[in-house]
Amino acid sequence: MSEGTVQRVLVVVPFAMSADNLLLRQAQLQGLSFGDGIRFEYRAVKAGPLNYSSHHDFVLADAANFEAGCRAQAEGFDAVCIDTMSDSGVAALRSVLDIPVFGPGKTSMLAALMLGDRFSILTMASRWKPLYKKALDELGLHHKCASVRAIEVPPDNQNLLSGKEEDVFPLLEAAGRRAIEEDGAEVLILGSTTMHQSHAYLSARLPVPVINPGPLSYKMAEAALALGLRHSRVGYPAPMHPRLDMLHHMFDAAQTWAPKP
């Protein structure tokens, strides 16, 4: 990177949302230091599932995130981060982009093993557990996951935890203590980027590291750019017959049709 050049990172937000709600996602950057040489730009998908609670939703999420980021390299971005623990669209984006692509799900699990021997995931609802199972299956890390602790509070992917702090934060703290004391967790992972507002509270009260997945993925993108690293083209081969125009037309139509959240 030449002196004075700014590296741009696209953050794909996995739900269609208003500009005000998008600001709540951008708040994940607060307290992080990157210097003047890197800039994060947030983009919500055109359309997609209203939540991530079934395999029906996972398919739509993969397509929605893929469409939102598949031309990031041509648009002048230097890296892509996906703003969901499901890592939806990451593999597909790696197949069409030569720039680094990171999701917070697998990144958080692998980072947890650099900080302790076993980790637990704190999540809002049990309906999210298949997301973590998929990543654990692919990584072969079920034996390193001490537990997934759900507080069973309906998630809000638009307003996040705003206005619910007094109710939700103590529940997450209690779940974290049970994960440590009863399950043997040495590291805790927030189970969604929608939970990022609880990170400072939990980190100050729990005796083990608490991973905030979105910011971790941003730092991984920064490190990859600084070190000149990107995903393996052998592991993520390029498509023989790309259909990106078809994909964009599909989501332009979906954007027109889809009911607003």
C-alpha cells in the first residue's frame, strides 16, 4: 500500500434496514483503533430472511450476503467482512473475490482456542444453535465447545439490545457464569454481532476473555491486509460460469417485493 492510500473494507450487514439501524451496526467500531489507513463502509443487503432461525433462512442469507458483496473488488474495496456469526456468504464470496473475506463465526471460535482450551457461546435464543453447529461441524471443534448457553430472549436484528440493557445484560452475565462454573468454559463468545452492546458490561464482570465477534473480524481483515494474506484459491476455486448478473436481477426483484421489517 502506497503512502496516503486508504484501504476500504466492506462490511455486509445481513438484514435490510434503515440508515438509523445501520448506525447501530457501525457502533461496533467504537473503541477500536485502526489509524488513518483503513476505512470501514457498511452495506445492508437488499433483501433476505427476517431472522436466522432455520435452514430456510440460512439459504436466503447465503444468497443475500453473496449478492451484496460479490462485486466488492471491482468497486475498489480491499477486503470484506460479513456481519453475522453464521458466516453466511463467506465461502461464495471467496470463490469470486481475490481480496480477503472474513466472517466472525469461525474466526471467533479459532481465536478462542488461542486464549483458552474450551469455549462457550452465549446466545439470545436456542433457535440460533444450528448456526453454531454448522461451524463446529466444519471446523471439527465440537470437543472444544463446552456449551451453548441461551437466555431465551427474542432477538431484535434491527434495534439490537437498545432499551433492553437492564434486562438482558444480567441474564447474559448469569449464563456466562454458568458456562464457566458448570460447563468448564475458559473463553466466552458472544453468539451474534447483534449482541455487541453487551461486550463491555460482560468483560468487566466475568473472569474469562469475552470475544466480541464483529470487531474481531475487522481486526482479522486489517491483519490480513497488512500481511498480504488472502484465502486459498485452491480451497476456494473460481466458478467456471459466473452468474452474478442473474443474482443481481434476482435481488433487485426481491428488494421491490420484500415486505419491510
